[in-house]
Amino acid sequence: MMTITRVSAILYAIISAVVVAFQIALAAGAPWGEYAMGGTFPGQFPPALRIAAIIQAALLVALAAVILARAGLILPRWSRASRWLAWLVVAFAAVSLVLNLLTPSAGERAIWAPTALLLLISSIVVAFSSSSESSTR
């Protein structure tokens, strides 16, 4: 059965996958620097920021795994830890939203603030889910 928790977790994962693809593209040299890091590096990222983009992509994958585990969709052994880890994901999403609202880059703000808002809302729904709702399959 598709509960609001599972729908929210899947939404979180899909949006995260798009952001991960963007970060990997930046790391690979895509000239989209004006849409990241406050637009400080328009065009291709310098090598250090390419590495940072890969690290961000890996972090985003881990955050999505936590949300999917909390919703009972993957990694059943993470069930207990996902209760508190989900709140770390919520905090990360909240900080991301604030930073994307404050960025001097209008393009970044237009794309990533709504994205961060959706990630925040979907992660909150999953974090507030009851353990019985998350663990039913």
C-alpha cells in the first residue's frame, strides 16, 4: 500500500537523484557553475569544487537512503537508526533551503530554493511517520 510516507520518500529520492545528477555533471565539467555555490564560479567548476560536487553527490545519496529506510522501502536494518537520522536529513534540508533562499545567484535561487523546499517537506513527512507505518510492507 502506498502511504503518504512512502510517496514522500519516493519523491525525496527522485528529487535527490536529479540533484545528484546535477552535481555529477558539475564534477564532470558541465558549465553550470552559475547555478551552484552562489554563482561564484560561472562556467566550469575548478578542480577543488569538482571534488566537492562528488562529495555532495555522495552525501545526497546517503540522505536519500536514510529517508527511504525510514519509510521502510530499503535497508530494513537501518530502521532503528533511521528514526533519528531522518531528523538530521530534515535539518540538512532546512539549512539547504535557507542557503538557497539567501544565495546571490538568481538562477540558483529560482531552481534550487523550490527543490530544497520539496526536499524539506517530504523529509518532514517521513521523519514524522510512525514506526508501524514505516515498517509495514
